[in-house]
Amino acid sequence: MESFYHNDWNAIAERAGYSVRKLATLSSIPVQRLERGFRKYFHCKPKRWLMRKRLKNARARLARGHRVKIISQDLGFQRIEDFSRLFKRVYKISPSRWRKMHRHSF
């Protein structure tokens, strides 16, 4: 598990398209071991951790003025509605409204 802690999980997550299976493949760690490691080091399941990273990436891009549609496509959401619903559920505000309020703050 020591090597688990030294991986650059943020970069691997982005390359994996925020997919648990792809994350496991790119890090050369079986999915079950990946899940154990995430629970131990990040205190959550990989899926939840990936969702947080994906939304953090979205927030930063929204603050830089990127369009909601482009962000949702780039971050691998099937539909813009799926991205908007998740963003609003987590942050209690729509992505477009968040963008207007936080533009250039990152």
C-alpha cells in the first residue's frame, strides 16, 4: 500500500476520464485493492473521490469562464443535464449561476 500513497491521483484521475476501472488500469492496481487503498488514505470510495475531483475541475473551469456545455463534455458527462443536476445537488446552485458569481476567482 505504500506505493498507493505516492501516486499522483489527480493526474491519473483526469487521464482516466474519472472512471474507477480506468483509474485502476492506469495505476496498475486491481479495483478491489484500489477501493481498499482509497478507504484507507482518502476515507471514501474511489467513485466518490473521483466525483469530487471532477466537480472541483468543473468549478475551476467555470471560474475561468468556460461554457457549461463544453465542461460537461470534456469531463465525460453523457448529457449536460446530468452534469448540471450533479453540480446543483452538491453545490446548491446551478453551474451557470456559479460561473457568473465566481468568474476569475480561481
